[in-house]
Amino acid sequence: MDCLFCEIVKGNIPSKKVYEDESVFAFWDIAPMAPVHVLIVPKMHISSVNEVTSENSAVISHIYEVAAQLAKELGVAEDGYRIVTNCGKNAGQTVFHLHFHLLGGTALKVEMC
Ligand code: AMP
Ligand code: ZN
């Protein structure tokens, strides 16, 4: 399997790591869309939200715990931030390893689509 984010998690492709534990990895987005733009990913390969099941969904709630912690550490918790997950073609998903964009550090556009 040829997955960019699996390779980043394994350290085979370099990234600017923000956080790591036994099940989650977070790193700065290579093409940031906001002053704070971090990607939070499960270490296990899940292609998209379409592949989330009762068997693997525990990591999703853990990702939100990590997001809350990182938002505080990165200084965006008080002013606010957005967490975005694109799923599939119409949403513009380009990397098919589930990931959560944590965006903040400025006033984000109100439009969602
Ligand atoms: P999405 O379009 O939702 O699939 O998001 C994929 C994100 O991965 C984009 O914001 C890219 O800028 C980001 N990205 C792609 N390659 C890398 C990389 N090597 N390191 C960090 N972020 C990356
Ligand atoms: Zn993967």
C-alpha cells in the first residue's frame, strides 16, 4: 500500500511533528491555509470517514481529545479554530488516509462550502 500519511507516521517521509502517542500523529500542513494549520491523523490506516466503523472509531474520539490539547498549546483555543475533514471527491480529499485539519490563528471564513 502506497500511503503518504502512513509513510509520514512511520518517519519514512519527513514532517514537522507536533504531537505523537501510541495511536495518533500530528504534524504541520505543508501548504498551510491559516497561521495554524496542523493535520491530526490516526496511526492506523483508515482511508476516509467512509471507512470508520465501530471497530476503529475509538481513535476518532481520542483525536478530538488531542485536538483540544493542541489547540491550547498552539494558542488558538481561546479565540477559536476549525476542525475539518474532507471525504471523497466532492469535498476535495486529496490524501486518502483519514485526517483532521486543525485551522486557526486568524478569523476564518464563515462560508462552509
Ligand atoms: P485533503 O485535501 O483534505 O486531503 O488534505 C490533504 C492535506 O495534506 C493538504 O492540506 C496538503 O497540503 C497536506 N499535505 C500533502 N502532503 C503533505 C506533506 N508531505 N506534509 C504535510 N502535509 C501535506
Ligand atoms: Zn495510510
